[in-house]
Amino acid sequence: IDHYKMFLQPSNALNNSLTMSGAKDKFDFLFSVSNNQQNSNFINNGAFSRSNLTSKLGFELAKGLKLRSITQLVYTKNTINDATGRSIIYSVFNSRPFADYEFKDKDGNYPVYFGDAVGVNGANPNFVNHYTQTLTNTIDVNQSLNLNYEVNKFLSLDAKYGINHQTSSTTLTYLNQ
């Protein structure tokens, strides 16, 4: 039995982006939205998506004095089950080729372990994907400010401030077995 064919698939990625920028007199701007979506290389193992919203605003407050603000909002949704991939790939690498991980008992359930004949580390990856689910939601807010003053062509003063705030929640669901 080809365990690689049984558990691995091509991973598709979709990237979208839209950006607007411009400038007038003593003001410049950039607004951008983007999204990335990708499914797991492991069959029935979830997906990952990230959406970004970015704004950059620049102002010349006085001659030689410029203020720039960059703000980013990032939302990430991750449903990849067992994000390390260890239980899936570790089992695939450590199982003998005759292990039939597609086997289900009379109730339609995947067994977790077939015994040492399959390999002592050969737990059934289908069991993990059938009985567990993972959902991680993450929100990042990044803000930076830059105040620059060019005294003359030899001397420039630069003050920068930045903050990154992140909120993340993970829900692990284990179904009755």
C-alpha cells in the first residue's frame, strides 16, 4: 500500500492583493488589502488563510519635518489539524507498507493502532483527523510612527515608535470515540 499516495496531496495556494497609492503636495498614501489561502499537503487535514489590511500615510508637517504612519491589521485562520504534522508524517514514515489505514470497523470508525506488526510508531493518521479538529484564530495589530527632521543635508534626526498587539485563540475539539 502506498502510504504517501494515501495521505499526501498537492497543496494549492491562492493569493489576492489590491493596492492603491498616490501623493499630492505634502501628503502621500498607500492602502492595500491582501488574502492568502492554502490547504494542507495532508489529505483532510485543514487549511490556512491570512488576510491583511495595510495603510501608510505620510505628511510633511513643516519644511524638512515629515511624519509617517504605518498600520497593519492581520487576521489568520488556521484549521490545520496537528499543525506540526508529526502524527501524520511520523506514522507514514514508521509504518510497514502493508498497513491498511483506510480500514474501518463495523461501526465505520478508524482504529487508532493496529499493533506492533505495523510498526511500534504506526498510529493511524485517519484516526487523528476523524476524531479531532483544530481552529486557531489570530488577530495582529501593528502600528508604527516615524518622525523625521532633516536639519541640513548632513544632519537628520529620526524618531521611531512601533507596537505589535496580538490576540490568539485555539480551540481543540476531541469527539467521542
